[in-house]
Amino acid sequence: MASNIEEKEEQEAPILQLGSLNSEMVHQRSKTLRKIFRGEHNYLLSALCVSFGMSTWLPVNSVYSQMPLLTQYAPESWNLASYFSVVVQIANIAPLGYYFVRDRQWCPDSILICLFLLLGTLASCFLSFTYHIPVSIFGAQHSFFFFLFAFFLSMVGCVSSVLFLPFMGRLPEVYLVSFFIGEGISGFIPSFLALLQGVAKDPVCISVNVSGVVTKQEVMKEPLFSSGLFFFVISSIMLFNTLCFLYLNYFSNLMSKYSVKPKSPSNSEAINVNPSRNRETDEDPDIPKFLLIVLIVVVGIINCFSNGILPSIMSYSCLPYGPETYHWSLNINMIIGPLSSYFAYFIPLVSVRLLAFCCIVEILCINYELITAFTSPFPPLIGTDIGVVMIILVWMFGAGLISYIKLSIAAILRRRHKKALFNYGISTQIGSTIGAILAFILIIYA
């Protein structure tokens, strides 16, 4: 009788607390923390995993961090971010192509990763020389070379969700922490460089004496260094990351030494095994299937906004408050996102109620961001300090909460190992594509 009650409680628990996920996840996190602080891991392998994670979204984040500068000179002006978001989503042909060929084993994943890393390096390098060159297309000026090389470097970020992340599933969880740290640094580095670079100020009038005639001319204060130099630095970092991955996978025995080996059942276990027990090796019975589907859908919706709609409308939401407001909002977002990801790893959301509450708060932030964008160029509280502070805080808090929710869901899905992480990546790209297309249609044609 007691055992029946216990079984019933175990069946009901996942609905509220994801079964035994809470205690097991906390135990696993504390175990991982002990390994990190006690040095019970290979420092070289951890550093290489950080470098590998850094290469995922570094090229794309570098372009986004330059938007406050590029929108002032590009022919597309405020629409540049929307165009770029669409270009990023078109680059999803890379993970889509990988989805159809991954089971044919025509090329090892490690070689594909090397090719994509090299592609990101070259695209960033060429972008540094051509980003500012306009091309006349059907009688209108467009940033053709900017979009061309932005497309190639975006392929690296898009394919990382379905290629890079499952590759890291071969290593123990302590090295997955290093990978996510590197992924966070991919947003921190370009943001730090962009904040150091500064943004072009509003033009000021100065007196100029030409042959005894005093005239007034508009002069714009330039940033500390150009976007070309910025992209060249990013390409150098990508080259370093590519060399690190080559060493990790081909010139050292670290992968073979630390890869997680699948457990082979003993003879007695093989005799007594049943189909339901076989499925437990691939799926966690404590997580209901319908809940996994819901989480996958939530990931898609979140990325529809975070990777599609919000980046496209951010210029309309922030630029009315001034170029500096846009500059600080964008780059602080790219810093706060990684920080919240680290927080999410060590204190993950495992309660459905808490997850729902965080999603509701995020909806409120998104609503304010949409209101300021749709009422542009005269959003609420324009021309006031409180308006500037509020728009920066809303974008910052919203970005941090999105990262926290996404990584918490990823921690839950990781219990399904490689297949769940792959589905997570597919949902991410589908949601991002839908969001970018919707935003582009609304901005350009509405």
C-alpha cells in the first residue's frame, strides 16, 4: 500500500516540480561546482571549451554591437537592423542542410565545425574592408557587401545550435559550463570593445575661418576607432578560436580521454532488461513528454522575440531617445545576457510555476519595448531623463530574463541528451526565423 502511494506521488510530482529534477539538478550543480573549485577537471580542456563556445555567436554579436554606428551611415538607416535580422534567418539554410544530411555520415561533425569556423573568420575579415561600400541595385543604394559577408558569418551562429552544442554533449557537464561561459564571452567581448569605441555624437556647429570669412559648419565627433578595425579584431579572435578547436580535436588526446563513454549493461542486466528500461537510457521518465513539448514550444516563442522581432525594432525603440541611448541599451544587453546565463546554470528554474511567472514578467517587458517602437519617433517619456533610464532598464532586464529562461529550459532538456539538445536548437532557429520575417514585413511594408 505504501509503495503504491509513493508511486502515485512520483507520477504526480512532474506536473508541479518536474519530478525529481529539482533535487537531482541541484545535486548535479553542486557536484559540478565542487569539481570546478577543487580543480577536478582539466584546465587546458576547459580553456579550449571556452574558446569553442566563444566562436558560436561572436561574429553575429559583433555586427549587432556596431548597429548604433552603422545606422548613421548605411543607406538603410534605421531599417539596417531589420534587414540584418532577415539575413541572419536566411543563414538558417546551414542548420537546415545539416538536418537532412546528419544521418548520412558523409562528413564528420568535427570537420564541418572547422569549415564553419574558418568561414566565420574569413567573412569577418572581408567585412572589415567592405562594410561601408554601397552598391547601386535597381537604382537604389544598398549595403550589398555588408549583407553578403554578414550572411556568411551568420551561418556560424545559426549552425552552432544544432552542431556545436550536441558536439559538447560528448564531454562531462563540467566542460559544458566552460562552453556556455565562452558563449557568454562572445557577447561580452564585442560589447566591451563597442563601449570602449564609443558612438558618433550628434553634430555640433563650429566656426571655421576660410580666407577671412567666418562660417558655421557641422562637425560630428567620430568614435575612438572605426568599425573596420573593430571587425578586423573580431576576425583575429575567430582565427584564434579556430586554431584552438583544431588543437582540441586533432592535435591532442583530450577529446578521447575525457569523452563520456556509454555504459554497457552487464550480462545479468541484459537478460532482465525490458523495453521500458531501454528507453530510460535515452529519456528521463520523470519528465512528462507533453511537458517537454511545451518547453520546446516556449523556446521557439522566446527566440521568435529575442532573435527575430526585438533586434529588428530596437533601433526604433531606442534611437528617439538619442544615439547614446541606443548604444548603451544594445551593448549593456549583450553583457547582461551572458551574466544571467551563468546565474541560470547555478540556480536553474525547475519549478513550472516560477518558469511561468518569469515568462509573464518577460511579456510585460516585451510589451513596453513594442509600445516604444510602434509609437516611434515620439515614444512615451521622450525628451526626459526618466524615459532614457526606463528604456535602458527595460531592455536590460528583458534581455537578462530571456537568457535566464532559455538556459534553464536547456538544463532541463539536457537530461534527454543529444536528441533533446538538437530539438532545442531546431526550435530556436524556427522561432528566430518566424520572428525576423514578421518584423521585416511590419517595418518595411506596414
